[in-house]
Amino acid sequence: MRAPSAIAAVAALMCARFARGADFWINEFHYDNAGLDINEFIEIAGDASADIGGWQIVLYDGASNFGYQVATLHPSTVPESQVSGVAFYSIGVPRPEFIQNGAPDGIALVDPEGTVVEFISYEGEMTAAGGPAAGMTSVDIGIEQSEHTRRGKSLQRTGSICAPALWIAASRTEGAINHGQYIEDCGLSIPDLFFNEFHYDDRNRDNGEFIEVAGNIDTDLTDWSIALYNGRNGRVYDTVSLTGCALSNEVMGVGFYVVDFPRNGIQNGAPDGIALV
């Protein structure tokens, strides 16, 4: 097996998903509007089967870089709604103008073990000087509210929950799925089998030609085959059966198998093709 291809295959699969690395994330909030800042809130969303007890929201002051308020969620906290296995928790504040108005300020989401799983800011970037996010630099969400923001608006994540956060300003959806947000399985799905690497031509005598397949380590290769196509007439000029072969050299659930060919065993194109059957 060619080791670099194993790294490439797993990297490609990992890049196909966004691992949040936590059960919950910051999904929506409101902090400023025209007139008195009323109905401020922070919404947390995540796995409906996970226990939200012990999770914390820490509000950070961008002037001092220290936290100014901590809210700890109770195990009995009930979500406002659930959609396709995702629960939405709206965390209100005790009084108007409770959440600071930025330039910048931040919000950290902390798990029960004290690990900061998300540290965002608005109206600029900041580096926390104390509390659980000490030494961490925030991720500026890139949009903000102001004294001109109409009531009933919020800042919210949109798009796939599996993708890196993309924030928009829109009508508030407190306790529910956001505008343009959709839910999908973020788990790593490994295809049964795919082409991973091959070599067919070089400056000498085309020695060491090969085709490497990779896939789920549990895939049974019985009745699988590789068909080589002649691009001039569209016909198969060679077939290699994978029956009796097995994937090996597992890396994160992905296995590999290499089929070696004799010199000039794979045609040199213009064009030619290979099919996994």
C-alpha cells in the first residue's frame, strides 16, 4: 500500500463533514435594538438526546476581556422545540439591556467539564483574559446589531448545521429552527469502495503500474471487479476480479487494497478509463 494515499483518503472523507466537536452550539442571539434593548436572549441548539445540564454560557466584556455574567443550565431545562433530533433552548435574560452592546463583546459556550466548545464575538474580535476562555481569541461572526436595529430581529446561524457557522441578521426564530437552516446527519459516512490512487505512465517503461481501491474496512470484495476501458472503441480490454481479496491497513475505518499490473498493463490514454463494478 502507498502510505500517502491512505492519508489523502481519510483527509478527503474528513473534509466532507464538519465535526462540531460538541453536543451543543450557539445558534441565535439578540442584544441590541432601537430604543430600550428588550427581549434579549441567547439560543443554544444541539443533540436532543444529550443532557444540557451543567453547560454554561459566559458573557465576555470586550473592554476588560473578562467575563461579566455566567448562566449555568439545569438538567431539567426543557427545550422550546425539537426538529429532527435537534433541540432548541432559548436562554432569556433577567432585565432589558443585560447583554452588552459590543465593539466588541463575546459569548462563550462551555461544557460541564469546563472546556470551551465555542467562543464567538460581535462587533470585532477579542482575546479573553480570564474565565474558561482565558487566552482564547474569539471568532467574530461578522455581523452586528445597533441602535437602529428593529425590534423582533436577531443574529442567527443559517445553512447546514454540519457546516462552519454562517451568520445572518433576520427576524428572530427564538426556540425554533432558523431561517435557511437545515438539519442533516453530520456523521462520517465511508463509501463501500472507491478508487483512491493509480499509476499508468512514466518517462521510462511504465513499471510499477497499479490501481488502489479504498473503502469501509468491513466491505466484502466478493463480486467486485475493476474494468479497464479502451477510450478509442469504448470496450473493456481487461477485467480484474476482487473476489477473494480484502481491504487492510485500516486508518479510521478506511481499508485499502492495491492491484498491481505488469509493465504497460494499463493503457496510456487519450483517453482511457477504469470502472469499479
